[in-house]
Amino acid sequence: MKSSVAEQSTAEKIQNGDKEKKKKRRSSRRSKHNSVGCGTEEVHNNEASDGRNGSKAKNGNPSPSCSSSNQQGLDIRTSDELGEMRACSVAFNSMPSMHLNGQAENGDPSSRMNGDLFQQIDDTSERKIFSSYWCVDAVNEALEKGEAFKALFRVNAHNRNEAYCKIDGVPTDILVNGIVAQNRAVEGDVVIMKLDPFSMWPKMKGFVRENTAKSEESNNTLSRNEYIAPVYGKGIEVCVSQCEITSLDSSSRQTEFFTAVEKLRATVLSFPSKRPTGQVVAVAEKSLRRDSIVGFLNVKQWIHYRQGDAKKNEELLSLCDNEYLQLMPADPKFPKLIVPFRDLPGSIRRRLESSDATIEAELVAAQIVDWAEGCPYPQAYVTHVFGRGGELEPQIKAILHQNSVCHSDFSPDSLGCLPHLPWEVPEEEVQRRKDLRNLCVFTIDPSTATDLDDALSVESLSGGVFRVGVHIADVSYFALPDTALDTEAQLRSTSVYMLQRKLPMLPPVLSENIGSLKPGADRLAFSIFWDLNVDGDVIDRWIGRTVIRSCCKLSYDHAQGIIDGLFRSDVPPNGWPVLHGPFNWSDVIRSVRSLSEISTVLRQKRFRNGALQLENSKPAFLFDESGTPYDFVVCGRQGSNFLVEEFMLLANTTAAEIISRAYPNSALLRRHPEPNMRKLKEFEAFCSKHGLELDISSSGRFHESLEKIREKLKDDSALVDIFINYATRPMQLATYFCSGELREDNVTERGHYALAVPLYTHFTSPLRRYPDIVVHRTVAAALEAEEFFSRHSKTSGRRCFTGIHFDNDAAESMEGKEALSIAALKHGVPCSEMLADVAGYCNERKLACRNVRDACDKLYMWFLLKKKRIILSEARVVGLGPRFMSIYISKLGIERRIYYDEVDLLTTEWLEGTSTLILSMLKTRRGGRGNNKLLKEVAHVLSPYDLYGSETDESKDEIVPAVFPLTVRLLATVPVALHAVGGDDGPIDIGVRLYMSTYHST
């Protein structure tokens, strides 16, 4: 048990004082996250133990140390408790023995299980599969010496044996190859890893050489500008180019030696054909995903073994606490789990006693509690039972649970922070703000939107100048810092949208009523006005708190109709919104057209300045009255979407500039890093191979190249989709960060690559994003500090902190610093350390929100396929080889593989020289099918006589099946049949087969 104690301790103690404080704040939020109700059968201790004392399962992981000297303040358990938590140290009562050979440490332990967990492990065995985790002192020492690195652990969804670690500052991810090297780390863990010697680094997959004339050997030969330097790890020496070293920022070196990360970066850049590899030696911070792994219990296999042994031993008919079930995760990034019977819900235990195999169709969630050094799989216990996996509602509940999305009701304390209804803007608040209720202001949103964050206005001034206004709901007026409402908003961090439902970040009374910019109602807002000339240049600007009254709520389709000139009269067509206030439809029409023209100028200017846009059309689902999808259409964005987007981008950029100048160390900003250069070069080579030029020297040149490709391939929209899809793969995620974390002169790290701006933030959606509320508070503080400073310096009306020209002297003066400090304290602007913590948490929640959206899109498409049984489509071959082809289905925007090796009645001929595949069908079945796949698993084959009677959707009239022999080349078009996979019998997926026709019997 000592080794298990050591490994648990490392995860809890690898932190210095400051990081420990951040960790406590995170854990506080996470504990609240995990406590919210799921609306499912939540397994409590009394049920999980079926009347027994279940405290062992719920107490979580032990918190031990690697030595007796490090055991102060740890969670000490009795030997009985610890013994029960070790799944692999207890013998399976009725199963044959599992034999681990002496080479366990050097192979994949999971391969020796052969999919069978019902085996006995000798609890006296001293063999270990995994290495013990380094203790805290060893980890800290290795980190200081540069012999180990802290990194985020990510697993390849297509091959769990491959994992990658991202080290900040290193352009290439570190490969962790094999289950043993991964050493019990799971997806999302923050791990401590050590690198393998340089001589063990393999060649990079898909490596593209910039200069094809340069030989591989030249990379490995020392020149006069290279020297041998111990870069990382004990006894590891690598070649580092002297010119690469001189390019490193000398200000970051406090000694004559480079930091370990700088040396590693230099090595990776000097040897781009090499993939760094390493192994996990400790887990510093465990992923939240460990607590919410969704999957299915493997019951039938257990019943088969049990019934077979029960014939020999009648005593085995009753369940035993020392028996285990296997849990198969729905996410392939996670390992199989073993679940002790004692930790199963009572309802499942009772069904198992009656050998009810339908339990396998139940979607469950489990939490990892232990992963011992001698066990190939982690031990877990079931926490939730959602229902049958083939139904929509259980799947949605599971998606929310595994992403830790809060969907409980808002607390009474949060609701108590809001005013009672009906509510009107207090008169004293009107006096403190600029009154814009007589300005023609309107919203443009999706037709079903209820949380209206933003509104627009435009006025024509003299000299061809337009004054454009963006008006954003002033949520910070209601959500005050350090209140119950603020705490809950921060916990949720973002609203979650799932096509037919929404989980709001703020209570509906605020997000859909008193805070929403509803037409005809007085509402509080933050407004930004820009005076723009005909070239789209900002001549002047103003920002402040206002009172507005929207005259109407336009949908994107309404606005597009106005832009397209479909609505000209002052009498609106049927179905158009009600107009409020002293305005005519001619006022609205004129404003929308003016805004459309201005936004076009701004958009063109933005792309000339280097912006990049990667966008494909997406499927939009059609729902019946019960909320069930019955069909989908492919749609893209239109001009009205771009109109709104352009002014929101300008507002966000303006807000970023204001807060970063006023509070240079405590502004919440958003950055988009440069793309992964290796993947970008691979895409460049892909384009070159197909006769297309691509310039990747900057985001602007990249965008121009893609536009030329669009134009060249304008008659082949599917191929355009493929190239745009491939162009997105090198892109990295945009993230929030605290301005104090990065130097002001580090434009590359702080800037937004896709938008090509040095500063960016989120300001325009405070009803659904918590970072926007933080930014609003910071803007409010800058405004108040500006007013305070102007009043005391007798420069009334001067916009020294929020105008176009920032007065740095005023900000650096004693009075300016005092004004900014007092205002920051009043409006709750977080300090740098706290803001960095908020930014990190918001990044986690935003990513979780995106995962939920993507998972729901896939779920609805799966459900639609399940109803239709088959949807026919055309697909393009984007990868081809002797075993499988990769195809891209443009109408769904997804890529899938079709494996055709070892298929009964099918022969394959791979022509290496021309990269051509020929698939032929045999007239007679081979003798003995053996382990070959059935033809129907690879191809949906119909007889020509059955084409018009097949059970497919209406697209059968458009999609013509292919015939054997089928010749396939790269980028060829092939007909495919899409179908639903999984549900009650495993994880859901969208399956794809070739759509073929033949006269031969199959």
C-alpha cells in the first residue's frame, strides 16, 4: 500500500504557496459544481452499498505521501479501508487466474487482459505493471533542475496507446507512447513528465521538409554553429543550434544557462523531423473528468462466466462484494474501469441477482477512486444511472454530467439579489446616465432568442460621417461583486445552448426580463459610440452607462430581407415584429441599410489588415412540436449575421483597449495563439500536392490564399469544404488570460491571430458569459476613475482613460493612480492573481460548453439516423491506403473511415505506384469465413431490382450507388450510406458504409 500512498500524495502536494491558494479557490468552485442535481438516479452511499456502510466509496481517494516524513495532515485510513479500495488486490471468487509475465513493465498491460476482467489476481503478488510515482520532494527538485516538466495530458481518441503532453512554450507536443509510459494518467490530468533521451525520439508522422534537398543526415550532423548541451533529464545531451540560441530572448535568462523549456524549444525547432517522447512520473492535478466517466456496464460477459461456474458451485448464485463488473467508457480516450459489486446502486444489484442482461443498455456514470500499480485498469464506483442509452433524454443528461454542467435551479440566495417584478428603471439611475430613449435603437437576433444582450443604432452626421452605437445590457448593475448571484454566475460561467433547450448562466428573471433589451421597455445599458468616416476609420468615440428603449426586435431573416431590398414600404408584411416608440419602419429600414454598408467597409478593412476567417456551412435540425428532430438542412451565415458580428468585434476590441490601458495588470483579455506550425506545413503540402498555392507567412496571407482557393474551386463546393476543414486543424483554441500574466510587448502571445488585433476581450454578451461581466466592471471602474480625476484636476469632460488618446501622464500621476485604485476596489476589479484564476476557470467552462454543443449535435444527428435508418450521401476520399479509406461527408461536416481489409466476399487490390484502390466482389463465398467482417458491415449493397423499394430517405433518387469493381483514388467522390451505431448496446456514433449495387447475391 505504500506505493499507492506515494502516488496519491504527489498529486496533492506539488504546489507552492501561491498555487495552493489558487487550487483551494478552484476546488471550492468544483465542489459546488459536483454538488448540483442532475435530475437522474443519483447513487448515494446507502443505495450503493445496498444497506451497508458505503463511506469507503464516497470518501474519495486517500491522501498519502511517499515517505513517513511527508505524512503530516494526510487523510489516514485504516488498513481495512485501504484494502477494500484496492480492486486488484482482491481475488475474483469464481474466475480463472490471470498470469502476469515478468515483462509487464515493458508492454501494454491491457493487451494481456484480452478483454476479460473476470480473472483472479493474486493479492500476494509483488509484480508491478506501472512505476511508482515520484514523491513531492523528488518532483520539486526535478522541476527546479529542468529534469522534469509539468504538462497537460491529452489522449488520442483513435488510439488510446498514444497520448500527448503540452508544455507551455514548446511548439511540439510530447508523445507518451504506451499504457506503461502513461503510468495511470487520464485525459485532462496535469502531469509531471520526464523526457526520453534524444536518441529515442522517433521521426515525426507526416513530417514535411521545407527544403526537400536537405538530407535527413544533415540534421543530425554537428556544424560549427552547434554545440552539445545537457538540455533536460539526467545524462541526456542533444544538439542545439547556436543561431537558435541567439534568437532566444536574452531577458528571460537570469544566468548564463537557458531554462529547460527554452533549451527544449530550441532542440525541437532545430530537429523538426523528430517527435519528442517521454513518460509520466507523477500526476500533479487530477482531471475533473475522473469524477464523471460515462459508459455501459459489461453485464452479459459477467453473466456468462457466472452461469458457467454456478453449475459447478451452487454457492456462487448469490452476489459477493469481492466481485467486479467492467465498465466500458463511451469516450474512447478513457480506459476500461472495474466496478466492485459493493459500489453498485441497489437497483442494479437486484437486477443482477436475477441475471437481467438489459442492464447493459443503461447509461451510467462512474468516478475513479484508485488505480494501483499492479492493476491494468482503474477502480471506480457508479455515481449516477441515467436511463437507456438509446433514448435522447438519458444521453443529454449524461452529456451534461460528464462536462460538469450545472443544470439545477438557481438558489434562493441568488434570486434574492434581484429586484421584484414588475421592475422599472429607478429615476435616480436615469439621472446618473445618458438618456438615449429617444434614439432609434433595435436588436437583431435569432428569431427564438429571449436573452437580448446587444442592440444597434446609427446616425448620419455631416461630412459623410456616421455615428454608430452598440448598446450592451448592463448586467453588472444587477450582479454585484461578492454576492450570491455573482458567485453562482461565476460557477456556471456561461450559458449552455443545446438546440432545443438552454441552461442560462443567470436567472431567467434577469437574463430574459429585466436585463434583456426587450423592445418597448426602458433598459440599462453600456453604450459605445464611434464616429466613422467613409473609409471605416474611427474619428472619435464615447463609452458610458446609458438608458435605452429598443423600438423593435428584428430576426436575422428580417434584417436580411431589408438588406436584400425585399421590404420597401412603411407597412410591414405579416409576421413582422411590433414597432414601439415614435419611429416609423422607414427609420428602421434606413438604419439597417446604413449599418450594412458600414459593416461591409469595416469587414473589408479588417481582412486587408490581416484577419482570417475559416467557416463552413453546418447542418441545422428541424424539430417537430414535441422537440424531436425529423430532418436537417445545410445552411450558412448570411449578410445580417456579418453585420452584427462586425460591430460586436469593434466593441470588444474597444473595450480591450480601454481596460488594458487603465488596468494594465488586471484586465481580463482574450488571446488566440498562432497555429501549430507543423500541422500548418502539412496542410501547405496537402494543398501543393493538389496544385494549390498556400501562403502561411501570416494570418492575412493565409486568408488571401484560402480565398483564391475558394475562387479556383467555386464549382466544387464539397472540395472547398474539405480544404477549409483541413485549414482549421492547425488552429489553437482562443483563451482568456489576465493581462498581468504576459508582458505588454509580447504581442504574439497576447494578440488574437485570427482577428489580427493586438488586444481583444469579450464585452458584448454579459447575459450569457461571465467574463463579459468582469470586463463591464473594469470599464465601469475606468469611467469612474476618469470622472474622479477630471473633477479633481479641473479638466471636466476630458476622457483621459476611455477616449481614443489615452493620457498616460494622468494615469501615472498620484491623483490618477489613486482614482484608478479606488474605482477598482469599488467595482470589484479582481487582482492579478485572482483574475488569472477566474480566466482559467472560464476557459474550462467554455471548453465544456463547446463539448456539450458538439455532443448534442452528434446526438441529434444520430437520433435522426436511427429514425430514418439510412441516409444516403456523397463523400470525398481524403485518405486512401490498403486497409481503409478516410472520407469526408460535406453535408454533415464530418470525417469517417471505412475499413475494407479482411471482408468476406470482398477483395482489395492496392496499387502503390498510383495510390489507387480497386474493390471487387467475389461471386462465391470463401471457404470458412473465420474472423473476416461481413460485407454488410462495409457496404450497403442492393440489387438493381430493389433500388426503388429500399428503406432509405428521399435522397435515394439523387444518390446513385456505385458498382463492383470499384476504382477509388484520392479526392474521388463515392456514394455512402449513413446509419446510427450504438445506443442501447454501446456508445453512439454515426456509421458509414459504401453504397453499392450488384446483381450477385450477398
